[in-house]
Amino acid sequence: MPEEIKATALRDKAAKCRRLANGMADDQTIAALLRLAEAYDRQAEEAQSAGAAHIEQIMPRMAE
């Protein structure tokens, strides 16, 4: 579950970067914020995948 919380927080940061980018007039700043948003999205996916892998590891133990 902590991975889900981390993934949600990272997605919130990505959304904030996109909102900031929408208000910018400087192309370099917009591009930097959008790259940062993509990086947060990637980290969120990694955190969520790690959580799923952890669950898969403990599920067989629970069946024993």
C-alpha cells in the first residue's frame, strides 16, 4: 500500500507541473516542466509496479 501512496503523490506532482506549464510563456520552461511531469509519471509507474511485485511475492506465502 505505501507504493500506491507514493504513486499517487508522484502523479499529483506531475499534474502540478502540467498546470504550471500551461501558465508559462517561455518555451524552455514549458518543456522543462513537461519533462519533469513525465519523470514523475515514470516514477509513479515504477512505484506501482514495485507494489504489485511485492504483493505477488507475499500471496503464495499466505496460501501456505
